[in-house]
Amino acid sequence: MKIKLMILVVGLCAVSMMQAQATKTIMDARHGCKVAIPGAWKTNSILTSGNAVDNSIDAGVAAGAPGQTLAQVKENRVKFFSAVYISFKLTEDSAQAFQIEASNMGSGPKDGVVYRAAVLGPNVCIIQVNYHTGDAGPSRAIAATLAAAK
């Protein structure tokens, strides 16, 4: 009897954890790139972006223009971040991917962004996750799910 009860409790805990960690996928308009976001988030009608119910974090996925290289995307983003954000840093920089983290763009001390671009198959896939909580951790976790969709 105790074993059956223990199995039931463990099973219920596992189901509960799976539901709490449920995700949904957003993809770029050409369906070459995808990102996992929390299942409770709202998405736009074409599923290219989503945001937390309390609007504390939002994310959008895109693919670079056909023929655009990772180096070109990086050059454009570094110029943009230099002009807009008070502080930013390149937290990853390789031949296959780069990630920029920025904070305090003037709209609030808790505002920030995690921007990641990676060569995935024939695409340069891009994810931008904006947060308004002062904590970049959840945004980094979402950005880390960037993957090829096909």
C-alpha cells in the first residue's frame, strides 16, 4: 500500500512539474528559426513574438535577410546598441553566434535586453528578449533556446 501511494505521489509531482515547465514555440515569419517561451505567455497572431502576462518580459524571433551574414548582423547591432543603451557588453562572440546584453536604455533602471544571433542551418537566427525586472536571467534562458526550425 505504501509503495502504491509513493508511486502515486511521485507521478503527481512529475505531472505538476511538467505542467509548470510547459512551453510554446514562436518562429520567424519564414519558419526557419524558433524559440521556446513559457506556455503561459501571450503570443501575437503570427507567432513571431510573445510576452509575459504581466508584460515584464517580451521576446521576438526573426531571421536575417537572405544572404545576410552573422558579421553584418553583429556590426549593425553593435552600432545600434552603442547609440541606444547606456551600457552593453558582448557576452558571447564566436564565428557561429554572438550575444549582447544591455541595460538601462534610459527608460528605466530595471530595463534591459538580451540579443542573440546565431548561424543555424542556412539562416542567421535572431532573438531579442526585453525585460523590465532588473533580472536578465530569465531572458538569457529564453535566448538560449534559439534553434533552427527546419
